[in-house]
Amino acid sequence: MSGETTRPKPAPKPLGRRQARRQALFLLYQWDLTGQPLASLYEGEPDAYARELATAVAAEAHALDERVTAASEGWPADRLGTLERNILRIGVHELEEETVPVDVAINEAVVLAKRYASEDAARLVNGILGRVARERP
């Protein structure tokens, strides 16, 4: 050894909220498909917001699915595609926690659906989240 000290790696730069939601969606998608613990599904360290969001959504998945089912008029959450279901879970969670304005929560979910699912999925997500937002106490 030449006497050099090993510097700790700097903490990863936080992602923007949109990118963190995307990362959370990917974690939840894998979790939903495999049943593996969230912590085992990501190499490295996920963004703090993505980790917190994915952990909260996974912990509330059953209740979030009930909200989605109630708002979807005969289309139970378990019949939705894995991506759509998890996009809706994130959207409902953000609506109910009021961590972002209603329009932002809905728009961000629609953007995820358009990007990773389809235009039809985006319309479905928009309709369900709009109904959840209107029915909030």
C-alpha cells in the first residue's frame, strides 16, 4: 500500500421526483411479479424518495388496490396489468397522502402509463385517479 486513504463514495445525487417515481415503479413492478423483498430488487442504492415511495406503496398495496377497485367500476385491481396496477397504486398513494397537488399526482401517473404501458392505459389511469380524487373526503 502506498499510504493512500480510501475515500468514501459520495452519496448519490437525489433524482428529481419524476425519475424517482419511475424508479419506484420499477421496484414495485419487480416486487409485484416476484414477491421478493424490495431491498433485494435493486443493485446499489435507490434514490431516497423512490425507496420511501416504493416501501410505503408496498406496505399499503392491499388497501390501495381496494381504492382502485372501488373507483374502476367493475375492473378489479387484480385484473389490471402489473404496470398499470402499480402506477395506480403510486397515484392513489400520492393523492391520499397529499404529498403533491392533485393535478400533479394524476399527471405524473398518466405520464408513466403513456411511457411504459399505452395510451389506453393512460386514459384508464386518468379516469380512475380522477374519480379517486373527486371521492376524497
